[in-house]
Amino acid sequence: MNEGEMLPITGLLKMEVRDAEDRVVGHLEDLSIDLASHPAAVTGPAVHLDWTDRIASFVLPRPTEDIVLLMPWSEVETIDEEQIWLRHSHPMFDVVSSAEKTLIRRDILNKQIVDQEGNRLHRVDDVLLRREGILLFLEGLQVGTEWLPAGGRVGRLVNRLRSRYNRAGETNIIPYEAILHVDQDSLVIRS
């Protein structure tokens, strides 16, 4: 995983997560993102923990294997091609609420893209992130243009957006700057 390299979210999901003592504690389930920041920054990993009977200082009534915790990005110590290491040892992780948060897998991936007039365009095939040091930023939305008719409306829109945001070399990527907002049913982009 090199600096500036584009990383598809589908390649990061299920990545092994290790604690400060190098124990495997689970896998990456999702990433939260702040679409209002420029560039749009990943703000935390959602980690699907393996069997646990504790979360931070709380003891659970019974062990569980099906729990996903959202952590602030400050909990991430380092990240490489295969693993994420956390700053703290299990179970003493910093956790945050997912209320009012946008999660890439849950809220963006495979979401219907519509323009400002409500015209359905395509679905998000993948979400591309860019690494800068330990931080991750949203680069764009990948759409499968091989399914689009040559010279069709969606193909022309993607070309206009690439030109507007100075992304000429990216053939099937809608730049993150074109995202207006994400709602329950769709992802709205500038037309």
C-alpha cells in the first residue's frame, strides 16, 4: 500500500485487524467518512470483533461474536496491505457512536447514483480511497463504464465531471467533489 495509491474499498474490507499486542481481534467491516471535509477524510474503522466478552471497560452479559465497533481514526496505529494495527490492547479500544455517521460500505457502496434532477444514472461499483501517510481520503466513485452505451448520458456526465475536476486520466471514476449528498435511497451528484 503505497503513498498516493488508489485503494478500492472492496480490497480493504475483511482486512485483518490486530491490537497493540499483535493479537488478531477481528476484521475491517466498514469505514466512516466525513463527506463535508475537503478532501473527504476517513474518520474511523468499523471493526468486526471476534469473540469478546468486553468492550473497553464494560463487561458484556455474555460473550458475543457478532459485534462491530466504530473507532475514531486516532485508534489506528498503522495500516499496510494486509492488516490494520490498533493503538490499544483488546478490549480497551476507543469507540464512538455511528449515529449521524456516513459509512462507506453501508451508505455508499452499491448505492444508486442520481443527478440533481433525480435521474437514475448508475450504481456505485466501488469506492476509491487514497493513502497519505496513515490517513485515507475519498478519491472517487468507480462506475463500470463497460456497461454504459457508447456516447450515452452517463458516459457524457462522467466525462464532464472528470473535466470539471481536472481528472482526465480516470476513465470510470466520478470525482468525490461531485458528490452533493447521500440519502437513504441514493447518492446525489452534480449534473
